[in-house]
Amino acid sequence: MGLIRAGVSAVTSTIGDLWKEYFYCDALDNDVLVVKGRKKTGHNMGSDNVITNGSGIVVADGQCMIIVEQGKIVEVCAEPGEFTYDTSSEPSVFGGSLSESIAKTFEIIGKRFTYGGDAAMDQRVYYFNTKELMGNKFGTANPIPFRVTDQRIGLDVDVSVRCNGTYSYRIADPLLFYANVCGNVAQAYVRSDIDMTLRSEFVSALQPAFAELSHVGLRPSDLPAHVGELCQAMNSALTRKWGELRGLEIVSIAINSVTLPEEDANMIKDAQKNAMYRDPGMAAAMLAGAQADAMKAAASNANGAMAGFMGMGMAQQAGGVNVQNLYAMGAQQQQQAAQTQAAQAQPAADTWTCSCGSVNKGKFCPECGQPKPAASAITYRCSKCGWVPDDPANPPKFCPECGDPINYEDVVK
């Protein structure tokens, strides 16, 4: 038994004249997941649960049709069109827009039966809604742990988040959905029959999905802008319950808002602010601003401006730092960073100095014939006074004889 494409394209009234009987399904409402096919007969008044050889079956866009014999799936079609049921043909699988695993699922679930040429005792046609099912609301009644990391400032804390929004899903494998969810429904299986279960499992899967996103450095406030990654993480978290068991998959997620408790939000802000002041320049700017505010407050001191300025001076002395020192530290760090960058960008020297004092470019000294020292024999010689360190591998930063800095130009190759 199998399906053969019918070489016709006709309206419903004409189809009734072409076949003894045919099965079809009206447009599926968004709330309907599965519905039993309707049988329309011409002169044949047989049982509704028997498909006569040569009957027609119509499949519309966004639908998947399966034929069930004695409770077992024997045919599947997700391609729109008109088909003829032929008992002499082999089983057929028209996957259409369904996942590639549909054929493998059919091999596992589908099972052929023979009845000695007679019709099966019970045959049913079911139509599945394979369109994107939208408007499923979710919300986190309880806060979900979320790990916030920031390698730049060494931040690694666990916070609690709440969120709400909507998601959409679709039936990607109708065979799994039939075998493990709806079964031989009498007429229709609707979304309300499974919505509560799906919503609960969706919210439970948010925690491992959030953990996966926080691992790559996303913050809670970044989640609405990364719904694509969230969909992938949710499908990964729901693989066993939704994908492998029910044949469902998440299509899209829309997050309205992500909120943190006030104490968690303030903790992150304080950590970021404190990390910003590790830069001496930023700390100096903050201190200068604080001193300016203090001077304004001192000038308006009710006990006299002089008393206010004296108190401000005592506070500055007790603090142990001042704006000038911080600015100097910042300038020094910038200078050191610039020197390091310049040294890294400086190309390797083409010349090397032999022990006899000759400066050479080749592999051997033209004056004494000594070979160019290997990389492990690199040493330093002060370019100002000629001093050579006892331990070439660990030269000091400054020459002990003249005080000149030891830098890249002092390397002797």
C-alpha cells in the first residue's frame, strides 16, 4: 500500500467524480494540532475507517497527513497535492518541509501489515498542523539563576533574573507526535491539551539555556538582542523532551523584559564602578570632581569658609593620595604601555656584534671568522658605556655603571 501522485488538479466537486472516495481536511485553525481526516464518498458507502483501493487523498500547505492501520503508521505525506491510494505500491514517504529525520522515524515507528489482499480492519487518516504556532506566553514565577561574568574586571557572580515573553513552536516530526502524544484521537487534538505541560517545561529549560549564554559572556540585559542564540540554546535544552520524544522544536522567542533584584543590580554596578577606578587617570578625575564638590560645600559652611577648607585639607592628608600623584601614575602607565607596544612592533635587527667588536650582517664575522651566536647566546651590552651583565639571560633594567636604561637596542646577537 502506498501513495501515488494524482495527475489531476481539480476543485472539490470534481475530485468527487474522479475517485470512489477521498479524504481531505479543511483549513486547520491555529489552536488545532491534529485532526482526523474527513471522508467524502460518491457511490461507495463503506466504513469511515476503511480506505478503498484507488481512493484519493488531498494534502494542503502547512499540513502533514499520515495513514494508520491497526494503530500503526504506514504512510506519511507532508507535500501539498493530490494523491491516489494504491494497495499494490510500496510504502511512501513524502517529507516535504519536515526535518530530514522523518524517514528514519518512519523506519522505526512504521510497520507493514498484510491482510491476504483484504482491507485492514481499521484504517484512519490524520492531518497534522505543521505551521508555526505562535502566541505562547511564558513568565518566570520564580527567579532563575544567571551567572554574570566580565573578564575585563574579574567579575564572576551569580544573580537572579525574571523574564516574560512569548515563544512559538512547530511540529517538526508528526510521527513522533502521534506515537508519543496524541495517538488515535477521536476527532481533534488541540493546543490546550498540551499547553500547560509545554509552558512548564519551557520555563524549566530557561535555566540551562541561560547558563549556556552566560558562559559566552552575555549579560541579562543582552538577552533580548540575542534571541537567535537563545532559540538554539532552548532547543538544545529541550532536545530530549521536545525533539526526541514529541517531535517539537522552538521556532522563535520574544522577551519583553529581563529584570534583576535591586540588590543584585546595584552589586554589579558597584563592581563595574570600582573596577573603573583601577585606572589612575579615572581615579584622579573622580578625586578632582569630589574635591571640587567639597570646595563648594566648604565655601557654604555655616561655621565659616576657613573652617570648612581646613577640614577638607585634613581629609586630603589623611587619604594619603592626591590628584597630582594619580595623574602622574596614569601618565607613567601610558608611557610604559607605549614603550612596550613600540618594542613589540620593532622589527628584528639585521646586524650582530661579534666578541671582537666587529658589527656584522652575515653568519660569520669577516674579521675573526667567529660564527653568529645562536639565539640562546643572546646577551646585552650597554650602548652608552659598554658594560655587559654577568647573567645575559636576566639583565637589569638600568646599567649599574652609568644608569642608562637597558633596552632592545642593547641586545647583542
